[in-house]
Amino acid sequence: MRIANLSGRLALIIDGRAVDVEEASGGRFSADPQAVYEQWGDFRAWAESAALPAGAVFEAAALGSPAPAPRQTLGIGLNYRDHAAESGFVAPEGLPPVFTKYVTSISGPVTEVTLPPGGHTDWEVELVAVIGRYARDVAEADAWSHVAGLAAGQDISERVTQLAGPAPQFGLAKSFPGFAPIGPWLVTPDEFDNPDDLELRCAINGEEVQKGRTRDLIFSVPALVAGLSAVLPLLPGDVIFTGTPAGVGLGRDPQRWLAPGDELVSTIEGIGELRQTFVA
């Protein structure tokens, strides 16, 4: 199953066409894309059994984030060994660094992003997991049952802000407007042959800059759900950016940053792509 935020309304994507959920359900489910996670079990049961109408064609630019207003957005750092190494850190042995991306940074899959003046803006393609059921002290073996689905994400990062001051400013540096595109839709875990092994790619102006597989995550999605839920409750609709593989601008020699006119395309196997264009 694939669910989307189409012009601010919850939709099911079937064979490349969009079915409006509020209309198809006779108002049983709200048009609000974020609200569906509070009824995730009921929604899944309805969507799998309902006689749905033919969908409508749509433009990718009309898509928003499938989780546009999570109560918690958690970012995971150094969760691939090659990225930890290029960043100059030892790979974490316990739970990796966790930070927040503020909700106003979240956007849809096709956007124009303004580069902060005087900054060094970097790219980080990531698998995003969205929580579908309240999770507290969840066992790793049970974690997938608490995940509504997976999406592609970009943890865009402004490195000058991040590394200035007596301690790193992860949250602020990663939360400029448009710095958290998510999409193009949410894909339920049952759609994948193996949701723990998906290919990620990222390209700038057609040049591939990142390529990895989620099987190389130090902490897999189930391990993250278990580890995070041991500390704090994960709420329906919460978003987890699971970490990025090697190839970011910070780790290059010479370092490389996004520039006005650049087009960033991020792709995850079985999910789809994000497309960001950067302006001054």
C-alpha cells in the first residue's frame, strides 16, 4: 500500500493514480494526511478490503510529505560506518547520536529550497520510517509492527551553523525551511521483498554522489525503534530519519557544497525519488 499527501489531502496511490481517502471512505477517514496514523490499524483494514474508485492522475509537484506534521521528528547520526569514517568519527557502539529536525523544515518531494546566505549546505539521502502504532519499550523482533511505512528523505544540513559555537547545533542547522523533504509517498513494509535491504542513491545535476544499501545501517529500523522506544514513547505519525551513507559534501576533499541552480535527486529502491532545486 502507498499513501500520499496530495495537495494537503490524504490519498491512496494505486497503479500511479490517486484515490481521495475522505471521499472514498464516505468521511470515515479525514482528509488530513497526518490524522491517519492515529487510526492506522482501522485504515489499513479498510483500504485492503474497500471497493475503491478509479483514481485520478496527478502531478508530482502537488505531493506533500506523507507525514507533514509529526509530533516528533528524530534524526540519527553516524549510522553507516563509511559515513562515520568520512566525518572523522568512530562508529557508535551504543545508540547513535540522535537529534531533532523541527517540523517547519518538512516539505514534499518536489521543492525549491533557498540556500542560507554564507552557509555550506550539504546533502544526506536517508530512509525515513513513520510510526503507525504507539511504541514504548518495544522489542526489536516486534518493531516492524509499529512502523506504518517507509519513505525517502533528505537530511539537508547547513554545516557552518552546525559546527559553530562551543557545541554542534544539529537541530537548528538541519531545520532551515525545506531542509526535510519526505516522500514521494509512504510505502508499507509488506510491499518490499526485504524492507531491511533497500538501495539509496543521490545525485547532483546528474552526477551520483551517494550510493548505499540500508542493510549496512549499524542500527536497522527495528533496532532504532527498539532503542528509541526504550528512552521515550514513539507516537503515531512520528518520523525517524535513519542516517546517511558516505558521500556527503563535508567528507570530500575538497569539500563540496550545494550551489544556486543545483538539482538534487534522491532515490530509494521500491519507494521513489525526491527532487530539490536550490536557489540563492
